[in-house]
Amino acid sequence: MTAAPPPRRIARYTSGYRHLFPAAPILVIQTVIADFTVRSEQAIRQNLAPARDVIRDVLLLTRSRSASQSPRAAGRGGGGGGGDHRSAPAENESHGIGAGRTGILLHIFSNGGCHLAVQLAHSYLSSFGQSLPVTLMILDSSPGTFSIAQTYGAAVHSVPSHHPWVVQSMERWGLWGAVVLIAGIQQGLPRAIGEDVVRRRLLGGVGVDFEGMRGEVLNDQVFGGGDRGGGQGNGEKEDGGTGRLYLYSNADEVVGWRDVERHVRQARKLMVEKKKWGGDDEQGLVRAERFEKASHCALVMEDEERYWRAVRESWEGQIERRRMRRESRAEEECESGKVVLGATNEQGEGRCGVESRAAEASKSRRGRTSKL
């Protein structure tokens, strides 16, 4: 999710993802200038409805394919035509994004992409009654805080370069006016008045609530780690929640590195407080990579290998943590006797416990009978 860069820039990122995850569907959502200036949050959510529905359909489709290609499903299939199962790789494989229970990798660029991501997640929540199942959130050159110069500098990237210069000038002046208006609301008035009364009620939610946006991207009720129903609304959360990878630059003239690092500290503190993973891995769900020379949203140009390595390692780390968490939970279930040895669930995952104790009891009875 990004502003409106040249198609060549977008292709560079989609190509990188194609290389890392060749089986994954890719959805690109771009911010336009109206999202900052005249469009309300409700209007943005309505515009995002097609993307929201595509995400839902893909999650359900990949979940269905994963279930049909599970060992249990294969066992029912008899000896007929083998088929090619490479399109639904195992969950712990890096190219398995989107298959089964892996969820979504959400790559956000700048404050504009951050704003759109929050609106997309709220649209998903209000429509389907559950958080957007994001396994890994990548915050590229975001989130920043509000300042007139930096906010205008970030937003002006969304002005289409192919428009005539007269139109571009009008768009830039309109954008400047919107930024000044936001400044008056967010900095000149108490939040209870500026945000809750003026922006939301009087202006209908036009503009960007920077403080709220920074909090929302850490909200588990908005961005969940996925559910074990594969997005089918059973409400049972997937293990470990949403991981976050921060990619930012010391030379970014639009979003300051200090603003990003404050958010990193906030995210790590929040994870510790929630004691995810038993509280034993403080930075397990949060990773930060600071570049030194890159300009805004151009980190990949400074060190492409490092950039994509961070993406790959963060994704694989999230999948591995989920696998370990499920194994730990399975062991606990075995000890409590809540599941049955040799049986499998819809995903072909083995279960254990009750049947083993029943077998031992039967063996003991046979032993007593033989002695009689």
C-alpha cells in the first residue's frame, strides 16, 4: 500500500516479491491525493471494498485448497490422478505465503499507505466481524508524526506527475491547504475537540489522524495475526499475533527516523506487556532495519540485498514461531487428554492423547483376563 510512484518503481517491488514468493497473489493499492484532502474515512473504506473482498476471497480459496490437499484429504482420494500440489506448499516454507493458515504480508509505504491500511482493516472488521489476518506488517518509511513540512512532503508524492503543470499546481495548493487545516485541528485544539468534534463530526472524517493512525497499526483488534479458521470467522486467533518489520532511513527527509524508532519502542513494549510467547522474546515480533543514505521510500535502492533479506527472514521467522507455538499447544493438549491419537483435523494435523490411554486400559484388562 503506497502513494502514487511511477509504475517502474512499483514493478521493482512486485518483482522482488515474485522472486521470494512465486506462488503468492499480490494486490497493490495506491493512495491518491483526494485521500488526504477531501475524502472522508467512510468514503475511503467504500472505495477499498473491492480490495477487501478480494482479500477475503483469496483467504477462503487458499484455505480450501490447503484443506483439500491435506494428508487426510489425500488419503480419501484413492488411487486416481496424482495432481500437482506445488501451488499449496507447506506452511513453514517461505514461498507458502497465502496458503493455508499463513495469512497476509502487508507492506505499507509512508504515512499515506499507513492511513489506507488502517481504513482497509476497519472495512474488513466491520464487514466480516474479525481483524484483518496480517501475519507480517512491513512499515517502510512509516509511521511518522505530524508536521506541516513533513506531511506536505510525504503527501505531495501522490500528485500524479503526468498531469498538466496547471493541474499539478492546483493539486499542490489544495494539498497545502488541507495540511494547514489538519495542523490547526491537531495542534491548535485539544484532541477531544479537534479530532472527535471538528474532524470526525463537522468534517465527516476528512484528513488523517496521525496520532490515532500510529496507535491503530499496533491494535490487535484491527490487525490480527489471523485465525485458525483461515478467515472463516470462527474467532479463534492464530498463534503469535502480527509481526512487524520497520524499514526506515536516517536520511529520510519526510518521515524522521526518531519518529519511527519511537514507534518501534512502543511496539516492543506492547509485546512485552501482552507477554506474547510467554514474554521470553522481547523483540521476537518486532524487527527494525535502519538504512543510512536512502531517501523517502527508496531504501531498496541503497541496499537491495539487505532489504529483501530482512523481508524474507522476518516472514520465515513468523511462520517458524507459529509452528513452534502449535507444537507446544499440541503437547499441552496431549497431556490434558483432550484429543485423540492417530486422528487428524481438517488440515491433516495429527492429534493425540485419549486413544493412547484407552489402548493402555484395554491392554491392562486383557492382562487381567489372561491371569484368570
